[in-house]
Amino acid sequence: MVAAAKIKLLSFDLDDTLWPCMPTIMAAEQTLYDWMQQRVPEVTSRFDIEGLRQKRIKLASLRPELKHDISALRIESLKALAAELELPSDWVPSAFTVYYEARQQITLFEDVAPMLDALQTDYRLVAMTNGNANIEKTGVARWFEFAVCAAEVGYQKPHPQFFATVLERAGLKAKEVVHIGDDPVRDISGAVDAGIRSIWLNRAGQPWPQDEYRADRQITSLAELPAILRELQAN
């Protein structure tokens, strides 16, 4: 339900905001590696998981057009492996599916479900991600009106087009939106540049790393959001 207050929509980052990212990615990469050991042992006999990761990073530097599309980058990296090892590439689609499905197996932070349940009664909620988490497959779609990802936009956060896409799809002005995310650059600087108020979710209690801009507020748990939002509404 759309709130009658000034803040109408909350946009949330996904990875490291709603669930821990690296454990999710590492588990998915291990699942894929185990699958390749059985299906394409030529790959795993040459490279360990870290070696495959470094090859993917190198490919990203050589092909910057893939930077915004994490799925495409992984697929192209698998194709490059096949070519390097002089293997047929017919296993690549299945391999990517194995990784992609495993990547959606997330464990929410404890404060996420109760807080999104509460917030959606007063605000519209949308998701934003640079990665390839799927809100349907991760099980969080019930909270979000829609999701915007970098592959769709053609740019990663903090690019202004990312935030402009959210505003356009929501039919709202920047002043009617608050963005919540864990990354000071991708989330907070992007929101600041778009004229959107921002809340830095700093679960680890780290010092603010930037001098040129600030989040409107800082929290260590999503449980702090209702009070913070009431405070922002009054200003």
C-alpha cells in the first residue's frame, strides 16, 4: 500500500544488505566445481576454484562490456575455458544453470523478514542489485513490487541511470524515495548523486570511508529503520 507520507518508496540493495554475499557465492562456486569434476574433469584437473576466479577476473578486464552482466560474464568465462582446453562447449549452459540455481540459495539476515513485513504496510518496496540474484528464486519477491538489475539497465550502481530507472519504473520523484544499502560507493554515492535520500546499513560498525559525501543516516540493523524513517519524514 502506498503511504500518504512524503517517503513513498524504499529501495533495497540485495547482496550483503538482505543476506551475506560471499558465503552464497562461495557455496555456489563449490557446487559448480563439484559438478565440473564429474562432467568436465579436464577443467578441474587444471584449475582450482581460485584459479577459475582469477581467470574470470582477467576476462572481465579484457571485456569491459560484460562488467554490468554477471551472468554473461560467467557464461563467457566457461566458454573461454572450453576453448582454452580444446573442449566442446555443449556443457556450458548446464554448468551455468547449476551455478545460477545454487547462487539463489540464500540465508537472510535475522532482521530482514520481520522488518520487510512491517515496512511493506506503509511503503512501496523495490529491490536493486548489481548481481544476478533473482527475487523470485531467492524467495524475497513477496516483499518487492519489482527488481532492477545491472544487466537490465546496462550499467552498475552507482551509475545514475540505475537510479533513474528505478524512479521511472516507480513513477516517483527522487525526494519520495529512500535507498538502503551496505556499500558506501555503489549504494550511497549513487543515491546521493541521484538526489535520493540514503541509509547506510553498516552491520559491522565500520568507520565511514568517504569524505566527499555522507549517507543521510547510518544503521547497524534493519530493525532501526522505522524510527529513522519517521525522523526523515519529519524533515
